[in-house]
Amino acid sequence: MPVSTDLTGRTAVVTGGATLIGRGVVAALAEAGATVVVADIDEAGGKAVADDLSAALPAGSGAVSFTATDVTDDAALAALVDGTVAAHGGIDIVVNLAATYLDEGFATPAPTG
């Protein structure tokens, strides 16, 4: 059975969409016809992705918008879902590229014991 790449009428949310990988995922989904919501804590970067791709996508592509979202904040995630459902009637695809760290990376002291 062939895989369809026609995502017309589908709504996707991409957390971490302002990253380099996120931008590529957003572009691929929109080019396939999906309406894509870029969700990121980086407001300037997220708006730039949405604006740049909206201007550059070929005719027939899906729309791209931005919603400021901190994935560590449950209320922000609920607002993302509620706003997306209200604006687009639902969410069909979720791509999670956002990450949060509970430590200080390499600066975290090694456990002893």
C-alpha cells in the first residue's frame, strides 16, 4: 500500500519548531498540505519560521502559524491545544522536538557514592 504524502486538511503541531530541525519538519508538513502550528518558547525564532515559510511556500501548501509555548508549563500546553483546536478544529499530527533538561548538562556534578 503506498504512503500518501497529501496532508491537506490535516493540522500539525510542532513543538520546538523554531529550531533548525523544527523548521525542516514544519516546511515538509506544510509542503504536503498540512496546516502547521509552530510551538516554541523562542518567540522571535518561531515567528520568523512561520513568517518565512508562509512567504516562501508554493501555492497549494498548508498555512503556518506560531504560538508561544513553554513545554514545561502545563497551562501553556493546554492553551496550545485549546487554541489550535479552536482555530483549526482539531489536531491530527504532533511532532515533539522541544526538550527540557532537569540538570545543568556537563556542568552537573557526577553522582557520588
